[in-house]
Amino acid sequence: MTTSTALLTDRYELTMLAASLRDRTAFRPSVFELFSRRLSGGRRFGVVAGTGRLLGLLRDFRFGEDELRFLRDEKVVDAASIKHLENYRFTGSIHGYREGELYFPGSPILTVEGSFADAVVLETLALSVLNHDSAVATAASRMSIAAGERPLAEMGSRRAAERSAVAAARAAYIAGFGATSNLEAGRSWGIPTMGTAAHSWTLLHDTEEEAFRAQVESMGIATTLLVDTYDIPTGVETAIRVAGTQLGGVRIDSGDLPIVAGAVRAQLDELGATSTRITVTSDLDEYAIAALAASPVDAYGVGTSVVTGSGYPTASMVYKLVARQDAAGSWIGVAKASTDKGSHGGRKAAFRTLVDGVATAETVVVSDGFEQLDTPDEHRDGRPLQVTFVEGGDIDTAYEGVGGTVAARAHHLRVREELPVRALALSKSDPAIPTVYVEAD
């Protein structure tokens, strides 16, 4: 049974729809744009995530009997609006940055074209998905950069709402994490899953040795044993005595990790377990991971910080009307006039300007109309950033599902190589490259 996503929205979107139907502006061709005025937390770049999820939710954006009954009973809109919504289906077009793409202030991340009535009702859905997922992906990418070649696993489901946890696992995977502990994320999005045992497993048994033996008998010697329930050196000694020197790994979830990891590595080597890997999982974020770069750690498990955007749980994106036709059928660019919330009106084409394969600018070409926008041929030193997700209401399935998720991950790892070196630093700073606006000819 299909579950409608139509009420995952704010009331004012439908009251604007109702008013526009009344004054006959509802079907004016319009262009809405989703973008971020700034990068949260002084980050040097952002990562787009959530588009594949949004497309699936758009497919179910229909007003069925239950939704219409609620709107009628609560007197949200009038009878004419109810009649319009009975047959609502998005028939416009959506273009934007691919999932996994980098973005900067002013980047036209998503462009929604159609009638005002078609596009205005998608604001909250688009923002709730992309703001959350992009915040997670941006944090995850910074952690991935800090981790280098060492693998990362997402383990934050218990620190997020149940459906947000699945979305966060997907966003983290797109941005460089290699696995998740969340089984629904594995089923829905094809993300590799991992996990062995928590401290409760050790506490269940009369001794740590009994717990380790039972785990090895169940999962084999390739498993990872959690060695810090009691005393870490004793736990390591017991782990190797039970499993042998071919034990897959040990996990440390507490203590001063650089010091503890060094001591555990020395003890494992002394016991002959030179191939036993060390995983650390104690309240890690990108800064803690970077601090462990010189420590003998083999893998990281990250929970709270990644699913909450490492302190910045939203990407602060907005959804604004940037162009529309006037009563005479001419296109005009529109924008809010404000000193702190101003933006650039007009439809936009975006290019990543590259010099010797390194990004130097985000070039955004602005036009009131459609026929004036620059083409890739006019920006041979720039990589076109926008693709078509929806055309005439038809959704391109290539960007959805497991395949879309895998492609987004590959795209992110590829375009991250374009970043200048200064973008890889974790300290707060200006965006790594400037956003340059160019008026179309």
C-alpha cells in the first residue's frame, strides 16, 4: 500500500495555493530554487545528499481521500482548492546538482520549474530532506577526509529518530563511510552492514572469558571482541587466549584513545596477534579522528556526531521563487530584498571552474529567461553541475534506489578530488572557493 507524502508540508504552502487559485496566478510559469546562503559552522564545502530520497517521496506526493478529508475537516483550504488537489501530480521539471556533488554558498542545488501551484507545495518536503541529509553528508565527508584510508562505520541509529537514522546512514555512505549498523539502511539502500556485540553481551555472562568464547563460537575468530568492559589489558589478554593470534579485531570504546590504542597495539604484537585489528568507537567526530591519525588504529565507528551533522544538524538551505512570467508572458527574475537574507533572482546555470583539475570557483550564470542561459560549450574550463531529475513530471529512475545511492557515493569520491588543499582543513574558514555570479548575455 502506498503512503502519501503530501501532508509532509507546512500549512502556508496550501494557503498560498488556495489564494493563487482564487486570484488566477496559480498557473503562472515559475522557477523555484533550493540553495544555501552560507555554509554551516564555517565549513569549507558542503555535500549534496537526499535527492534520491526526495524523488521517491515525490512519486508518492498525492492527495488521497484521507489527506483531502483532513484538509476539509480542518478547513485548511476551500472547496476549489480541494478539487484541484484531488488530481494533483507534479508535472513540471526538476534540475540540480547530483547527489554527492559539492556545493558552496549560492549554488543552485535544486531548481524546480512548473506552475506556481505545481512547485510551491514542494518546499517543505524538499527542504526537510536535503537540509538533513546534506548536513549529515557534509560532516561525514569531513570525517572521511580525516580518516584517510582507514574505514569508517556509521553507528548512530540510537541517537536519531528511527527514520532519520536510516536517512543518515545513507547520507554517510554517500560521503565516504563504508558500512552502517542499521539494518533497514542495508535493506533499503544496499549499504553494507556490520556489528558484533555490545557491553551487555559481556555483562550477561559470569566472566568476560565466557562471553568471548560464546561470541567466537557463534561468529568465528574473524569477529571483533569488545575489550573495555572491565580492564582493557586483561580484556586483550583474554581475547587472544580465547580466540588465538588470528583474532579478527578488538574494539575500544573508552579511555584516552591515542594512549590506549598504542598500548593495545603493543600488547597485541607482544602476544603474537600482529594481524588483529583495532577499532575505536568512543564519541568520535572529525577532530577526534584527525587526532588519531598517528595512532595504530585500523578502523573507526562513529555514532552521535555523524547523525547530528557534527554539531550542525541542518544545512540551512532555503527554497525561493527566483523567476516567473508576468501577466504579459515575459520572464522576470525575482528575489527578496534584504541586507542579510538577499539572494540572486533569475534562473541559473552552474559550472565548477577548474584549473589543472583543481576547483577555483563556482561560476553561476544568471538569466531572467530560459533561452539566455549559457551552455557547457561556453564554459570549456568548467564542469557543468546540473542534471535533469524530472522532466514533464517523469522521474528519472537512475537517481533513485540502490543504484542511485551507489552512483552518488562514487560521484562524491570522484569530485572530492577536485578540492584545493585548503578545503581539506577542519578549522573554520571561508568557503574553499568563491561563488562568482555572471550575467547571461
